[in-house]
Amino acid sequence: MTFEGPFGIDLGTLFIGGDQYLLYNSMENRVIRGKTTSTALRSFIPFDLTAEEVVGAFSGSFPFPSDSLSMETYTIDDEMFLLAFRCGENVCRYWVDNATALVKKYEVRNKRDEVLLEATASSFTEEGTAQAPRRIRIKFPAEERQLSVSYSSVTLNDPNPSFLYTTPPNARTETR
């Protein structure tokens, strides 16, 4: 992921691959490498997310629980399918567009029915049979924090993807 500020200012790059990450902060000319753990990610992304949740947040992917027996309810809400699953001690709710079968909204609620996380995906790009959102917003109401991702361009299923990145040779490097 490449981060840009206003007027295309390069802020840095984050690469997550398997159990490793590399973060390049171009403003400080600093490279940080380490194991992809929730604690490590929390040090530079101010949200309590796992590596899979970070990738999901930036891709607008909200996968259903693998345990189909955890489904609690199925209803219709605002012309979308609303599926609720037991997720540990919490309840995860998914709003699925009935025309596209895409998850447009995702929510996690605790035992007291308080919203812990609310995510929305919108402005979908379609190439062939693949679709992906260009806008993703994740809110943490209790923490009064939110993360918004907006892609100016999206290429889906690139036949020749490139994962090349470079960091300046004079960048300070830190391994965690």
C-alpha cells in the first residue's frame, strides 16, 4: 500500500506479506521491518486490528465466519440481506447487497449491543467478474476513531502484478 497526502505528497509505503511487514515513512526517511503481529501493527496504525483485519480494511473485504453454525439471524434490512453471526463473545453483522452479493456494511457488537466496529464499502469498481470498493470507512465509536480509504484507481486481477518497492539507501532501518 502506498500512502499519499494532499496534492500527491508521498507519505510512505506499507507492505504486508505473510508474517512480515515493511513500513517506509518517507517523511522521516525511516524503514521499519518486523513480524506481523497485532502489537506491531498497532504501533503505526492506531487501531486494534489483526494483520488479516488490516488487509481486509484496505481491501474492503469482510469475510464471513468459517463456522456456518454460528449464524444467529437472517433478515432483510434496507433492501439488503442482514446476516448475524456469533463471533466469539461478540455478534458480527453483515449487510449483503441482494443484486451483487457484495458485503456493503459490516458491524461488530458486544454483549451489551454496543457497536465496537462499523465498516462500510462503496463506489465499487467492476472488471469482468471481480468487484472491489473504491471507498472504505471503518469506525470505532467507543474510541471515537475512524479510518477512511479512498482509491483514485483500482486494477483488479492484474495479470502481471508488481510488488517491487524501493527505499532510499540512506534511510534509517529498524527491525522490530
